[in-house]
Amino acid sequence: MSVESIFHQAKSKGPLYALFLNCTLKQSRETSNTEALCNLLADRLKAHEPDIETEIVRVADYNILPGVSNDEGEGDEWPKILKKVERCNIFIPAMPIWMGVRSSIMQRVIERLDGTTKTVMCEKTGQFPLYGSVCACVVTGNEDGTHNCVANTFANLLHFGVTVPPNTDLYWVGDAGPGASYIEAGGDLSPYVRRNAELTALNLLFAAKLLRDNPYPINIAEHNKTMMERNKVKMAAMKQAVQYMRDNMPS
């Protein structure tokens, strides 16, 4: 009999919860084009699921220290965001493109999420907090780079346990170089953007409900235990091999 993770139990209570992490480089006092595109998707989610709870967190408003743990000590505000990550059914990282790649704040979020695979797993199942969460990516920019941002971000988040439904990359990219960004250019009127927002919302909601009713049964803790036992054999063999080379390698 499979055991439900503590994270699944948290995600099963109340209405669906969609968490947007807006990784713009701007703090809340400044207008964010990335947030405007997040709002479009939030509106479509609510249109199809009126009871859904949506929240957009402006990561630049928090003091997120560098590191790969869940808490980097005094002054680190990442734990506040991590609590939201643990209970979300839908996880949506949103980012601007800078120099052809995702923003430095998005990169830091990925680095900090790496800690979730090490010290906040469910004790019974070994599952990470993002198991049972479905994911989309929101990207804005004035240059090429969307597919690079989406590909890398999805690949990273899959490693952390998310499920990625199809057609959940929502983006708007304007002309190369300086020029009008998403809001000024009327990006919300783009037929392609509007279609993708609809596809993203519908597929996220379908998959989130599917996972809520059908949690992953995998017990990562058991597989980790087997891996560590194998590692002991591997390390012992490597130690012997290195010593043999030290003793017998011609000078």
C-alpha cells in the first residue's frame, strides 16, 4: 500500500493554489511586464476555475541569499517563499530574458530550490515538495532566448519533482534591441499569446486535479537507501583501485 506524502496532504486541502514567482529584476515599486503576462494567465485560470487561489510573489522584494540550502541563516527570506512552494498545486516561475538567458533572480530561485531535494523531503516517502505540483513557464523579453529559458527551467524543475503538462510555455518576445515591451506593445492582444494563455490554463488545471486525485506512489527514500548501499561498494572498490595504482604505477 502506498503512503501519501505530507506535501500531497497539504495540496489536497481547500481550493487549488497557483503560485507565480515573478523573477523580474524590478521591485514592486516598478511596473513589471513579466507580471502583466502573469496576470493574463491568472485571469484565465480564474475564468475556468473560479475558486482557485492565485498569488504572484515579486521575488526581488525579498532578501534571497545565495546558496543551495533551504535556509542560509540570518536575514535569509527564502524560507518564507519555500512555505508557499510546499503547498502549491500549480507552480509558475516567470522571468524576463536578460542577455539571452533567464534573469539572475530566476537562476537564484533554481539554486535555492535545489535544497528541497536534500533536507525537506517527506520522511515517509522521500518525495520533494514539488511532487504533486504542475508547472508552467512565463517569459517576456525584447530579444531571442525564450526557448532557452523554458528548456533549462523545465529541465531543472523536473529534477525537483514537478510535472509539466503540454503547451504550458507562455511567452511574449518583442523586437530585438531597445523598444516597446509587453505592456506598451499591447502584448496581451497578440492572438498567439492569448491562445497560449488559454492552453496553459486549461492544461495546468486538468493536470493539477489529476495529480490531486492520483498522487505519485513512489517511495524515493527506499531507492535512496539502496543507492547509498551501492555507493559504499563503489567507494570501497575505488579506494582499492587508487591504492593499487599508487603502489604499482610506474614512475
